[in-house]
Amino acid sequence: MNLSLKQSKIVNPNSKITITGSKSESNRLLLLQALYSEIKIENLSNSDDSVLMQKALASSEAIVDIHHAGTAMRFLTAYFAAKENKTLVLTGSKRMKERPISILVDALKQLGAEISYKENEGFPPLLIKGKKLTNHKVNLKANVSSQYISALLLIASKLENGLELTLEGEITSVPYINMTLALLNDIGINTSFQKNVIKVLPKNNQLSKTELTVESDWSSVSYFYSIVALSSVGTQLKLASYKRDSLQGDSVLTELYKEFGVSSTFNSDELILEKTDIDSQDINFDLKNAPDIAQTIAATAFGLGLKCDLFGLHTLKIKETDRLVALKTELEKLGAQVNITENSLHLSSSNNINSSIETETYNDHRMAMAFAPFALKTNLIIKDAKVVSKSYPTFWEDLKRIGFLTETNNN
């Protein structure tokens, strides 16, 4: 399904949007629930990724296919490697088979795991023969996807001797590592994170907490930050349910979007966004701790005619698509001047936005949602708009709820 977005504005600013639970928190808790059956979870994400995660954990099949769900691939590789007497093939979509996983596999092998590659060395699908993992010390490069690190931490308390993980070099996406550790601590698992060494102790007694509620997803709210940023001064939106002291790394949006003239106010579990005057002319952010919002920020900057330099983006090349190349391609269609390197994006200031452009989404939910706010500036077509279901299935319905768009289906 393609969507034709006509240039519009927010016409129902007082509508309150309740966003689905965080995909990041949900998938971590789902894995912990598989390890500790007494855990109960409220406000689970309704994203495709979380649905696939639940199905995979409950599967008794010899082949488990997680399609495009990268988080599930990493977390389940660790989970099944430590599940004794369980042998299966873990596979995914064509793109998933192009996403490297050798760093995690090698780390699990240090623990004693038995994993082999079914097709191409270093990539899914994986043949996993689950066994008791008795080793407990692992060394891992620190600048890799935090999902590799979290995958190891999540299974660590069930290992006979726990885990001592030494990270080598500068650490990427620290907030996501801290989220994992905070969730472990919340249920009573003892951890420590000192310098570049993370320790998780084995858990042999009862959990201290078994009922957990997932906070709404901060990555998903980024698109509403962009909408408010591209709207007129005074525009407000109300969103739920959010915490001022969030575990999610993308909550840095409250600070970053001040540069785009968006203020954030918390009222109980409600987040109120308001457009104020903008002072910035140049945007310069290091997003190594929040790479998932890079597409949204780049799109916002172009929509406001601002020069933008983003750094710390090396993990974007191994996402659902090469997001740096995809961003450059699609922004240039709209009239932007973009340069990219292996870990950065550089956008020149421009006040010209082309109209009626077809935006490719590359099987990437964030491409669709990051470009949708351009409907405030021009007409455009979002191709394969259903791809948003990967993380935010009700995205288009929520945009209609605030009167943001009228759309025409082009099948």
C-alpha cells in the first residue's frame, strides 16, 4: 500500500495520542519472561517485532523465521544458544541474511555455545544447538550494536557462573545497555558496570519483582516531535504514556528538539510538546547513543531549511537498510544536498522542497515515518506505507486522529 499525502496541518491539536509500549523494553522483557515464567508484562508493544519475538519464543518448530526483526535475531541467538537440548535454525528475511551477526556468535562461542552458519559465514541463518554454557568471561568490541551486548546480558543471570563482559574501546549506545541493566536490577538480578567491565551475577532464588509495565516508545514519539517542529509557533500535541526519568536512550529528544524550537512538558504520564521560536541555524549532534532518531532529525532539519551535521551513525549501515544511503537518496529527491561518510551525515541548508515525490521506504519502518512530516511542507507519496507495522502499527491512524493528513491508497 502506498499513501499519497496532501500538504496539510494539524487540525486537532488537543487530541491525545497514546503510543504503544517501547519495542526495546518489550523485547527485553519478553526474553526475561521466557527465562522467568513468573514475570507478567503490561502495555507490551504491538509492533511486528514484538509479535514475532513472542511467536519465536513459543515456537516448537525446527526452523524459526523472524523476518525483518533485527532485535529478535540478536536476542534469540543468545537465548537459544543457552537453552539446553534445543536445536533449531534461526533465520529471517533476505535483508536479515545480509546483516552481520558474527560478533555475537563469536562472543557466545567464548561462553561455550555451539552455533554454525547455514549459508554465508558470519550471517544468518544460524544452526543453533542449545547447551549449558559454563564459561563466564567474554571480550567484545565496544563500538558494535548495543543489541549484541544486551543479548548476552539478558541470558547472563541464567548461566551457571553469570557473566563478566569486557568491552574494548569506546562504547556505543550506552543508554540501551543501561536500559537492559536497569530492567535486570528491577527484577532483582545483581549487576555492575564499572569502566568497560559489566558483570551479571547468576540468579538462583526468587525475583524481587514480577509485574512490570512497559513505558510508551520514545523512538515512535520522535515523529511527533518532527511534526510539531515543522508546524507554526504555538502548536501543541499531547502524548501518553511517558516518564521524565525514562530508561530509553531516545528520551534525549526532549533536549535535542529544543534546537528545533520544541519544548517538552511532563504532566503526570502525559508529554506535552509545543512549538516555540527557533534560534538555531546549524544543527550539530553526536547520535552514537541514539542512532534510531537520526532519520527523523535529518528530515526535520531539511524541512526547516537548517544546516545539519550528524555523527556517530556507523550502526545505521547494518539496519533494515543502509540508512545513510537511503537518507541521502530520498532527501536528495526532495531537493536536499547531502553528503555521507561511514559514520556521519551532512546536510546543507535549503529552503526549496520538491513536490509530489515518491519516497521509497526500503522495508524500513523508520524511513516511512521520518518522511511523513513533510506533508506539512509539500505533497508526497510514501511507498509501502504498511512497513510502519514493524514498530508502530497505528501510526497512520494516529496521524489521522490529529487531523494531520488525508490519504489516498494507491495499490
